[in-house]
Amino acid sequence: MGLFVDDLSFEEDEISYKEFKGLLEGGLESRPQNVVVYATTNRRHLVREFFKDQQELSALEDEIRMGDTVQEKLSLADRFGITLFFPTPTQEEFLTMVEKMAKEMEINMPLPLLRQKALAWEKWQNSRSGRTARQFIDYLVGHHGEELDVN
């Protein structure tokens, strides 16, 4: 059985991440053998940190072992065996994604126009990613190839 958690993150004052760590590694009771946990996040550090945390670490104001607290926050990410990093695609890689998705969705638009519109969309979204390419294609499908005015 799989447990899927999408876009996992915790706020500074939440302590439920400690319970989640127990779920991942087991506590007094071990996790059942037939359970696997899949989680996604956009953050390397799943618990938010602030510059004041580092200032407190330096000044040792309230907590004697502030470094332990920071490491406890980072330890949640260490429970996951695989970390995938998706670098920003090059412009050509982005356009290739758009072209393949357009073909799959049977969008019949001249390739130079499709590429021009995709680049305009990318600039308008201020992002170049697989998600941006998908959103562009979804826009075209939803608007039945109407003129895309993002300038």
C-alpha cells in the first residue's frame, strides 16, 4: 500500500513534523512492511527557517543547543531515501516539451507560431518548466487555439 503526500511542508510553529518522522522510521511500533510513503515538496528544508534562527544560533539567546533544533528540522528531509532535483530546462528543452505535448493533444498550429506563443507564455509566467509547458498547452486546448495575447 502506498501513502502519497503532495507538496509536504511545515510551518515554523508546527511540531507535527516530529510525528511524521516517527511514521517514516517507526517508533515504538514499526511501520508495516507493506506500506511505502511517497512525498513531494518544493523545499529542501521542510520546516521553514528564518534569518532570526541563524541570529539566535549565533547569539545563543534563548536556547543553549540551538544547533540541535536546526538539525532536528533538517532531519525530516534525511528520512527520505531519494531526492530528485529538476533543473530549469533550457529554452530549447522547454520548446521540445511544448511541441511533444502539443502533438499529443493534437494541436494543429504551425510550429513557428507554437514556439513563438510558448516563449511569450514563458515570459508572461516568468517561469520555464515542465509545469509551465503543461499550463500553456492546457490554455491552448481550453481556448481552442484562439489568439494568445500575452504581450
